[in-house]
Amino acid sequence: MKASTPWPAAALLLTSLAAATAGDLRIGAATTKITPPLGVPLAGYYHERGSEGVNDDLHSRAIVLEKDGVRAALVSLDLISTRRAFVEQARQLIEAQTGIPGGHVMISATHAHTGPILPDASARDAGVGEGGAIANGYLATLPELIARSVNLANDRLQPAQASAVIGHEPSLTFNRRFHMKDGSVGWNPGKLNPDIIQPAGPIDPAVPVVFFETPKQEPIATYVNYAVHLDNVGGLQISADLPHTLTDSLAKVLGKDHVTLWTAGTCGDLNHVNVNWPRPQKGQENAARMGIVLAGEVLRNWPNLEPAADGPLRVRSTIVSLPLAPIDEQDIEQARFIVRTGNDRGRENFMKLVKAYQVLDVYARQGKPLEVEVQVITLGDDLAWVSLPGEIFVQLGLDLKLDSPFRQTMIAELANGSIGYIPNRRAYPQGNYEVVSARCAAGSGEMLVEAAVRLLKEIRIANENPTVKADLN
């Protein structure tokens, strides 16, 4: 583990501990449409799906926070993932346009499987057909669109107050890995499968909510975090999935200008499928059902919102070097052959293809560790936002929350770049899809949790000891 590389150096060396001017909390929020052109390949699967229409638009949603002269931004994208390159470009634009330090911007993705692919020169990119040019053209426009949402939110900064609550919704999220009768750990084994014994891991039913409003109680924005894998819709229509209905539902109560920012919690081994319920759970109908239920849980807890403790806005990040998953170099040629000739139809072919892409991506790094960012943003002693760079197994998120010194810790996965699946150490010997796909070695997830908890504890110590001179960036 090493200290984060400054972005840019002069900005990140400024400490958030030093308040430029004393003042109350100010909040601004905005959305920008980021819907790609038709024909762009849709993300999430191992075969190409060209988009044929738009069911609902995709957005970049931003909340800018300012306290005592320090500013930070939370951004959520209706996309499958984030790429480090466009995150850095967006941060650079945001800093130039608003003065918010690039390293104070947390950019995460909702993991929508009905948004565009985001080419990143990985082995899977080589299999993209003509739609790849559309995707690359779209990707080139994305940093400016993200920056626009933050710029708009920054322009709307106004005095505000924050309140928070943690709801509980266990009916929408399920662990998708199961202990099976043959002794294996299965992945998505299907509804009513008689060979299922029990789930191989937990869920996280928590629904952390942060509500921002003016001193006159006029709603500004709501931040909602929930750990569920977004793959409801399918098909060839562009869609934001669950967050579309969640946003619309809250807007009907809180006003059309209200901004709802939803982020995915740690859900690398979760999905929305209840294997004990025989009815199909797919399509816009199920996305709408889940969005309405989640909105209901947010609104049900409205009377339970409590003012968040007053205190400084602080930001800190670090770069963590993660070891690569071990591969056998003798498998390189076989992996190349599978990618050239294989397909993802049938469970056996699919797993071979997953492994082949993993082998080629790890081999391409020539032993160079994966350099990823862990970022924390805190407000007072109550609220903490944490970014993690991939599809994180839920137990890692539960462990992080348990060790966090903040009352309400919200984890946004697929944030500030992504390296794919990051299982917990216990899952590696169990195998199956997520482990086979993982580019990082066992123990990587625990390294990320350790880094995040260390940053959170350092900030909390600084909060409790104002005379301590600590560099929080």
C-alpha cells in the first residue's frame, strides 16, 4: 500500500483540515442526461447486444457539499462500471471548471446492464464488433457530461441541513452463491432448484439514507445506498433499471426538481432473484417493483430521520497495490483459442470464456499489481462515504461498516475505476463465476477494507483532536 498519487499534486496536498472560511453546510444537486446513441452495444454480458431503443434515459447525478470552505462531490452514473481514465479526465475538468479538487470527487456506477459498454482495452474489447466505434465515441464525451452535472450542482450551492437514517429492506436482495448437495458452491443455480442447501453468504439489507434540505425544509437531494446487483431489465432497450423508478417515485413526493442519487453497495455476490419464489423476476416490471419497494422504505423512514452531527467536511484517499490472481502461463494459448472460437451459450462454455478473458487480462499486466483508489468523504462524526473499485463481495462491506467509527457508513462500489470482481478471502477456494473472473488475488478485498478503515479512523481522530495537524489528503 502506498500514498495516493496527487490529482493534481498541488490540489491534493492541500489539507481538508484547514478551513478557508467558517460557514454552515451548503448543498447543491443536479442531473445531466448521459444516454448514448442507439446502436451502442449494451454492457453486462459476454455477447454483443446492440441497443435498439430507449426505455428511459441514463443520467449523471451529482451532489456537491461545502463546509468551512471545503468542497466535495458525490456522483452516480447509470452505467455498468467506471473506468479510471474517464474518472481522471472528469476530475480534471471539474477542478478546472469549479475549483473543487479532483481528488474530492467520488464517481461511482449503479451497475446497470442496460447501459453502454465502456471499452477499456481489456481482452473482451477485442470481441466487440462495429458497435465498438459508437461506444468509443460515447466514452470520449462522458467526462464532459459528468463535469457538467457537478458544475450545475456547484452553481446551485445553498445553505442546507443534513439528516440521516438507516432503513431495512431484506426482500429485494439475495446472495446468489449457494451450497449445493454435491458439495460445490453454485452460482445462480435457478429457481426452486432441489439441489440447493443454503446460501453461501449473507446479504446487506441496510438502506442508508441522507436527506438534504434548505433551512426552510425545502427538499434538495436524497442519497440512497443499497446492496443489490442491477440486472432486472435485459433486452435491447437502454434503461437505468431500478434507479429510474426510485427517482421518479421520490420526485412525486419531494418535487420534480429534487435529485435522488442512488449508489450500489457491496453486491458482488448478490442479485435480485429469490430462488424460493417461482414467478419470473425480469424486465421493466420487476425493475419498477423493486424501485417502488425501495422508495417505500425510504419514505417509511422519513419520520425517523435524525439531524446529522455538525462538523467538518473531510476527504482522504489512498492508492492500494493489489496482487494479481495466479495464472498458469501454459494456459495462454488455450485462452486465446477459446476467445477466438468460443461462445457464452451453456454453463460450461460460459465458464471457459470467463476464465479465458481473466487469464489474458492478468497475463497482459506482466506481473504489475493492480493500482486502485480507496477514497473516503466524511461529514461531521456521523456520515461517511467510502469508494471501493470493483464488484465487492458483501461480507467485505459488512466488515468495513462494522469497523467504521462513523455512525452511518455508506459504501459505493464500482467507484473511481473498477477491476471487476473482488471476492472475500473465504470465497476463493469455493470457486465458481466471480472467483474465476477475479483479476486480483485472494486477500485483495481485505486489503481494501483495511485501507478504508484506517482512513476513517484517522479522520475520526482528527475530528476529536482539532489541534492535531494531520494531512487528510
